[in-house]
Amino acid sequence: PHLNIISTWIRLVTGCPVVIAERNHVHGRPLDRRAKILRAVFYRFANLVTINNEENRQLLQQYVKPEKIVYVRNPITNVEAEIPSNRENLIVTIGRLVPQKNIEFLIQGFALSALPSAGWKMRIAGTGPEYPALLALARELDVCDLVSFDKPALEIWETYKFAKCFALVSLYEGMPN
């Protein structure tokens, strides 16, 4: 919510219309007391607040007029991807390398499982501040030769295509940019 708070403050200073978006599940997102107070104070000044799940509406209506809250569905497009028959013993996850995505848990689970000894590998497609710690964890758990870190591909389906398994272990999710 920090950029949303700044944006609504700028609206107060400049008078420019502002639309803010709550893409994460508001109830599951940990915020410190200061951020909660600032959200309660400033969100009311937005011209519009978009949400991607109806559960967010209840919380936001505490300090935003109901007519200013608009539900925007997360669009899914039909992707006609050809799935090869020669998929690899590969687990793929895609996302920012931040605590919310819980990649640490995935690496720990992979290391503790029988998958490494069965020839499985893991590909983590993403960038972010947790990269050094996650790489250190893979080394510490002796799976760094089996876990690769890559930047996400522009053609995201190419990342999934050869994997037998996709893992989503986020603590909470929202609607991506």
C-alpha cells in the first residue's frame, strides 16, 4: 500500500485524479501499524480503488466510500501451448524473490524430499532482494547443483513447457501487474 499512500498524498497536493489498486489479499498481507494508519487516512482521498477479490471490499469500506471501490477481474487468456511429451523431472516456480512468495519453504521442502536423489531439479524464475539468501540456502542444504535461478522469460509458457510440476507456495496472492 505504500505507493498507494504516496499517490493519494500527491493527489491532495496537486489535485490530479488518482486510481489506486489493491492487488493483494488485504487480510493476508502483513502491515505494520504505521502503514495501516496511513492507509486508513489516505485511501479515502483516491478517486477510485480497484480490488481483485470481493473480500478486500469489506476491509476497504471502513475508510473508502463503497461507490469508490471497483472490482476488476483478473483476466485469463486462452493459451494454446503445445505440451511436449518429453517433459523433464523439473519443478518450476515463477515470481518475485520476496518473502511473500515463500520460495525458502519450497527449497527446504525440495531438499528434504526424495526428489533430489530421484534425479529431479528445480527452476526458480524470478528476481528480487531474497536472491542472495535463497542461493545461500540452496548451498547450505546441498541442492545448489539441482536448483537454478533464472530471470523470467518474456514468453512465460516457455518456462513451464518442459516441467512436470509447477509449484506455487506464496503466503498470499493478488492480481499481478
